[in-house]
Amino acid sequence: MLIDYHLHTARCGHASGTMQQYIDAARQVGLTEVGIADHIPMYWLPSEKRDPEVAMTDKELTGYIVEVQQLQQANLDITIKLGLEVDYIPGHEKAAEEIISSLPLDYVLGSVHYLDGWGFDNPEYMHKFDQWNLYELYQHYFDTVCQGAKSGLFNIMAHTDLIKKFGHRPNWDLSPLYEQVASTFAESAVSVELNTAGLRYPALEQYPSKELLKVLYKHKVPVTMGSDAHNPQQVGQDIKIARQMLIEVGYKEIATFSNRQIKYCSL
């Protein structure tokens, strides 16, 4: 089964193409199920401080839901799920929950793009990596990811080791951190996304790495897949490679979601 649960829309301000073009592309590459999961409005900031090139506005959220629902009705030959990518911001869980619970979502992707206000995956702020001991940074990042998993807000944790996006890796054994992540995910009953976008960046590998994926598999953490497409050409990109990696690691099933309930399908 080929699925892609991480498609964005132009509403986020840093993606292009119409939603129908994403679905047409999914059909062309042989995907059987897709999920639209655009960025939630920046709920943790006052309106005047929100960046229109990072996420949709509050006013756009309703239109987003309606358009995905229309897309579902207009494309009955392919399963389309309604998702949302939600930034985990410690201390703002209640605000996130209020938005999530008000929407008819099939699933929620949890992601960490900010550490203490630093958007570490934004190339504009990449110089701040120089201010960190990389192992301490990875500890801080994975601690935050684990907090997000334990929050109960999310069905799937997206691009779990995104911190490596620009190729910054500590010269240390990361297996204790991987064990922490995998055990936390298992205890929190969240799934993990195998995200192929890392192959398009200096990380040069999927999120999570194969090493971390093996630990997640050992802890029986369910898995799904996503391309993190920000244009129609990226839909399903390297998903077949991701599927093969899952099989090599030992996975036989992939997690899908409806009304925030998990279901397993054979790979």
C-alpha cells in the first residue's frame, strides 16, 4: 500500500499549486491514500506577530477544512484524509487542543520546528547552530519531541529527527536518545511518520534515520509515511524508497487514520 499523509497547501505561505493538482499528482504516482495536513495557524503568538509565510491564518482555517471536504467528494477514486500539522509549543497545549477538538480531523501530525522560539529548520536562522553543543541541542530537541508525544494532542509524530535537516550531527552515540524517543512514543500510543523530505535537504536521509526507525520498530511503534510535499511535483516523492526501508526494518503494516482512530493495512 502506498500512502502519503503529509501534503501541504498554498495557504501555508511557503507551498505552491492547487489542492486538486496535488491529488492529480498522487493519482499519477500510484498512491492509494493521501492526507492533506497543512500548518495550523500560529496559535501561540498574538495575531500581529504571526508570519504569513509559515502558516495559514485563523480566517483561512475554515476554508481549508471545506476545500479538503470538497476534494474528497470530487475524487472518489482515491482516499483523501483530512489532517493538520500542529506545532508543539510547550506551555500552549490548551490553545492547541481547543483548535484541534473543534475540527473534524482524521489525524493530527505533531511536529517540533521551534526550540525556545528559535525556528531551527529555517535557513535564515541556521547560524544559531553554532551557539550550541550539538549533543546538548539534540537532547533538548528530543526532550521536546517526547513532551509533544506525551501531550495527547497528536496521532502521529512528524519528521522525528528534523533537527538534522541541515546536516548538523553530534559526534556522539545517539542510541540513548533514540531509546528515550521510542519508549515514549510507545507509552504515549502515538505513531511515527517516515518522512522522505530529508532526502531533499543536506540531511540526505529520511526522518527518522534508519537507526532510529529500527529502535521504534523494536518498541512496536506504528508507522505511516509522508513526503512533506510543498508542491505537486513532490507528492509521493521517494515514498517507494520509504516503503522498502520499512520492509527491511521489519514492518509489515502501515497505520492509517479516520476520525482520529487508527487502522492497520498491509504494506
